[in-house]
Amino acid sequence: MAIATVNPATGETLQTFEPLSDDAVEERIARAAAAFDRYRLTTPQQRAGWLRAAADVLDADAKSVAELMTTEMGKTLASAQAEVGKCAKALRYYAEHGEQMLQPQPADAQAVGAVEAYVVHQPLGVVLAVMPWNFPLWQAMRFAAPALMAGNVGLLKHASNVPQTALYLEELFRKAGFPDDVFQTLLIGSGQVEAVLRDDRVVAATLTGSNAAGQAVATVAGDALKKTVLELGGSDPFIVMPSADLDRAAEVAVTARCQNNGQSCIAAKRFFVHADVAEEFTRLFAEKMAALTVGDPMDEGTKVGPLATESGREDVERYVADAVEKGATVVTGGKRVDRPGWFYEPTLVTDVTPEMGIWSEEVFGPVAALHTVADLDEAIRLANEHVYGLGSNLWSEDQGERLRFIRDIQSGMAFVNGMTTSYPELPFGGVKQSGYGRELTEVGMYEFCNAKTVWIG
Ligand code: NDP
């Protein structure tokens, strides 16, 4: 994939970039390693100050960065602005709480025969972040804020279709006053990742993206015995029970499925609806999907913009065609929008069955797959049959149902009467093929720390 900015709303190539040569990559790794030698000795107070400064820079740059993201990958300007705000919030969260998280944690010295015993979290070194285009600022920030707070140094290999946002990220940390080379962007293709990861000076990697990319990176990291955190695909279930507030559930279902033009790992993708309310919920859901304004993502009134890439739209078309061929019903949407750019209508498909790709894989576009169930047990059983286990959603007023859902659903996150969302205050991540490790909170920060045991006799 060429490294280029291509506007998905028009299909126009705006700027292309040459990937870094192997020598240039080597030079940047050397600079990152040298930066770590100095940066690890800075104090948490200093790092918190730079994080705060980065949040202020983001606030000041908010308009232009949001427009850049919309231009590069098609998210609506409103959601791009929200993403910038969320990144500033995460930076401030770690600035505020990071020092506390990095305090030595005392252990029971007497029990281990010591005068003093404690655990101290120290940075690991240069960490490679391989990131996707769907939340081009947030995905990188979710890694960068805790990693930099802990004293690590970052090398970002961003998706090839968001090069300018990638370059902005490096600039952001520079403008905030972080020491030189603490966060660098490598404009490289995916074929160059292995050499970076095998370099002895790079100690760990985090990847958010498809399972194929995750497998490739984890294979190399496993071979080189390096720590990884993987945030991979998701096909989150959204279960609606008879006691739910149906109108509210349908409203949130639309947002949960169509946020970011349908391209979110934690989007609700499979809807399991109790038979008693299936007809009414389907009607409400379809009405609200059909009411979404699809159009220029720069327009204030637009709710759904284009898909990020032409091949992404072709994938979505293929999933819907496959489902229809195997007996599914398109209730609303179901085709591309007749205009330049890679637009696809918000779509609701019912009568989906396990042999359809729309059920068993991850559809990265505004297409909801709905299946009627007899009871909660069936919904949970079907939800758990999927290889993914990222987020999950239940709509119910019944306390017993809620507890069963929380106990039995195989996912990293369980949301009741709301949609899966990431917050700095809650761990984020999945189980099964959705990956391993966690981001955000202190749990995310410690992923790239050496929890060093200290015993003093
Ligand atoms: P990818 O997973 O291919 O891209 C994510 C990142 O991984 C990019 O930086 C990419 O670089 C890099 N990458 C890809 N292949 C390799 C590799 N073999 N070794 C090292 N790095 C690699 O996502 P796509 O954009 O191709 O999307 C494909 C599908 O992935 C989507 O339809 C969706 O199902 C899923 N996806 C899930 C995301 C999530 O948040 N869970 C996010 C994005 C995609 P480059 O861009 O240069 O190829």
C-alpha cells in the first residue's frame, strides 16, 4: 500500500510520501535508543508537565488536526473533533494520575525477611507502535500517553493512508517540549516492520489492527522474545431483551454500529434481539438507520461519511451480497451511494445465519446484522461462538439477566444499557482472537513497564 493521503470523500490523491530508507530507519532507531538513555532518568513530574503541554498543544491545534483526519480517512468532522478532545483528556489523565501509578508499591517486608520490600515500575525502553487508520490520533495516543508517562520512548509505524496525521503526532510531542526523539514517526510500509522489531534496541511492540497484521507482528515478536500488546478485531454482540427501553436501545444501536462510518473495532456488529420485541426493535432500528444523513464528512449535518478505502467498501459490498445470496433480508440500505468517494448506505440485514461472513467475520462498515433469539441463554451462546471477544452490550432492566450476561459473556468489556466506549479510567482490550493485554488505566501503563521487585535486607 502506497504511503499517501487519498481523500475518501472524493477518491483524489492529495499527497504521496516516499517510505524511509533502511539507513534512515536505522538512524531513527539509534536516536530513539539514545533518547531513552536520557529520558528514563527524567522524573514523573517532568513527564507529567510535558503531557499537560501536549494536551494544550492539541487544544490549540484542534481544528486543523480534526480537518486533517477527516481529509485522510473520512470520519465526520464532528467525530474528528471529539477524537482530538478525547486525546487531550487522556494526556491530562496520565499527567494527573501517572505520578501516583509510578510510586513504589510497598510489600510486606517482614513476611519476606527483609527490612524493606517493594515493587517499582520502570520503563522498558524503545517501544514500537503499529497503528491503524480508523482513529488515527486516538489509537496512537492510547499507547503514547501512558508509555511516555512511564518513561518509555515511542516509534510509531502508522497506517499508510494517514501519513500526515502520523507526522503531526511526532510534531505534537516536539511542540509540547518533550526531549528530542522521545516520540518519532517512521513513514514505512508494513514490509519494513519486521526489521524494526528484530532490532535489539526495540524492546516491545503494540499493535492495533486486523488479525493478519497482529499475527505477523506477534510471530516476529515471539521469535525475538519481545513483549506485545494486541488490540485486534471485534464483532461485538448487542443483545436486546424484552425489558429494555427499545427506543433508547435502537438509538444507541445506530450510533454503536455507525460511529466512525462503521469502522470501529468496538462497534456493535451482531444484534441478538429477543423474539418478543424483535419486530418492534427492527422497525425502530431500521427507521433510525435510514434517517442518518450520509454525505460530505466536512459538513456539520453529516452523520455518516465515506469508508476509508476503496477496498474497504468492496469488502462491505461482498459481505452484504454473500448474506443476501444465503437468504438474509436487507431491511434498509444495502448499496453504495451514487456519488464520488467510497460511500455506503447505513444498512440493516436480518435473518442472518452462521454460514454468512457477516456473522462470522468482522464487517468494517455501517452494516448491522440482526438475529432473533428465544432467550438470553441463546443470545449469549451465539455471541460466544464468535472467534472475537472484544466488547459486548446488553440491554435489559432485569438484574438477574445482567448478572448472567456479565458472568457468561466472553469479552474483555461488558456494557449494560450503553455502548462499548473507551475511557482512560477503564481498561480496554479483548479476549480470544481480539488480542491480549490491556490499554488505558494503570493496567495499560504497566504493560510496558518492568515491575521490578526490590528486597533490601
Ligand atoms: P491492517 O491491520 O492491515 O493495518 C493496521 C496496521 O498494521 C497498519 O499500520 C498496517 O500498515 C500494519 N500492518 C498491516 N500488515 C502488517 C504486517 N504484515 N506486518 C506489520 N504491520 C502490518 O488494517 P487494514 O487497514 O488493512 O484493515 C483491514 C481490516 O482490519 C479491516 O477491514 C478491519 O476488519 C480490521 N481492522 C481493525 C481495526 C481495529 O481497530 N480492530 C483497525 C483497522 C482495521 P499499512 O497501513 O502500511 O499496511
